[in-house]
Amino acid sequence: MADHYDTAIVPARPKKPKDKAKVEVGVQVATRWVIAKLRKRSFFSLAELNAAIRDCVEQINNRVTRHLGASRRSLFEQVERPTLKSLPATEYVFAYWKQCRAGIDYHVEIDKHYYSVPYTLVREELWASYTASTVEVFHRGKRVAVHRRGPPNRGHTTLPEHMPSSHRRYADWTIERIMREAAEIGSNAAALVEIILREKRHPEQGFRACRGIVNLVARFPRERVEAACERALAIDTRSFSSVKSILDTKLDRKRPEKATEGPAIVHDNIRVGPTFYH
């Protein structure tokens, strides 16, 4: 912010009010001339209160002080205004900064959304600067990607120029390798991974979820991961977090009950069978 407005910030020392005497006096003046003056009045809207405060501030600034022999307004016009710099053409926009690493899908995660960077930066450490509307990614001080801010929905924002020409290889991970390792877990794992890759606009956008599913065998038995994938297919979910949640809650050990023929409840008032309507 200081760079944006071409100014300097000199912080006062903690518990040293004399370092900021002018500010402390300003608080005192506001307390005496604004709060004390308005303390017995009732206001019924914020606009009405602000208007009253604005009148008090005008009185403070136009009042001639005894020790200076001039008003704050006149001193500002004579001394300070001529030395003021022009404001920048654009307002300062607050930005968050985050250190991150590009995954095998050459995307970085910012606030539950994935943004692409050049594929050559896979596994490189990066810095991301993001505001309410934009995301910028830097590598060694150089900006390498700019995106419009996306919603926190685990979606992907991918620029075509960031993708490799083959759209396939990223270090030692390929679609073929992911499919092969998923098949080693079981047919359900292979089917789930295949669906995730197929439903993405670019298959590489599903690498992160698929790799996470395949790597679950390092924490859980292979049979449980296969059963969790089977349940994920049954409930029509397509994410790593869902498969992991199934394993964490041990839902993979519960098998869906098979539908029985006929109604679950037998009662005289329940219509049963096609002969009832003939």
C-alpha cells in the first residue's frame, strides 16, 4: 500500500504515546468536540448521525486555536495542501499472498479453486497474490499467470497456453499410468478414475483427484479402497474427498441392501401388482 501511494510508513513503538502525540491529541479533540457534544442527542439513522458528526468536524477545523492563532483548515490550505502528491490513477486493492506448489496437473490451489500455470513449472514453488477479483502467480519474482478469481467450488480455471502440446505427460505421471494403477486396485477403482478423467474438460484436471484415490492404498487396505470406489459409484460421487470420507467413516464396509420384490410394507390399503388396475 505504501508503494502504491508513494509514501512511507513509520510505526510508533508499543506503549509509547509520545511517539504519536498528534494522533493522541486528535483522539482527545474528537472525544471532547464530537462525542461529548452529541452524547445526549438521539439519532434514528446512520445518515443522520454522520451528518451531525460532519458538522462537528467542520466546527473543529474552522475554529481558531489559541496556541496557533489560526484554524486547522487555514493551516492545511497554507502548509500541507501545496506539498500533497497526486493520488494514483487507480485505487489500492488489498491482496492476500500464499506460497504454493504446482501439482502434477500444473494447477495451484487458491481458496478451494484450481488455477493453471505453465506446465514447465510442475512441482515448482510459487507465490500467488489474489484479490476479490483476480489471481496472479509468480515464479522467482516474475509473473507467470493471471486469472479471474473463481468460486470456491473445487473447479478449474485453465488457460490453453499453459497446457503441454501432448496434453498427456507431466513428469512421471500419465493418464496411462493412473489407469494402470487404478486397475491394480480393482475394477471399481478403474471405473471411477476413468469417469473422473472423462468428465473433465481436460483430462489433466482430474489428475489430482485420481492420484489421490490411487494413493489411498498407502493408508488403507487395497480391498477397502476398492469397496469405497464401489460405493462412490453407487451414490454417484466423483471426487477424492468423497472416497476418503467413505473410508474414514468406514462406510465401505456396509453393502447396499438389495431391493426385495414387492412392497416393503404389506397392508390392505396398498395397491399391489398390475392386476389391481384391470
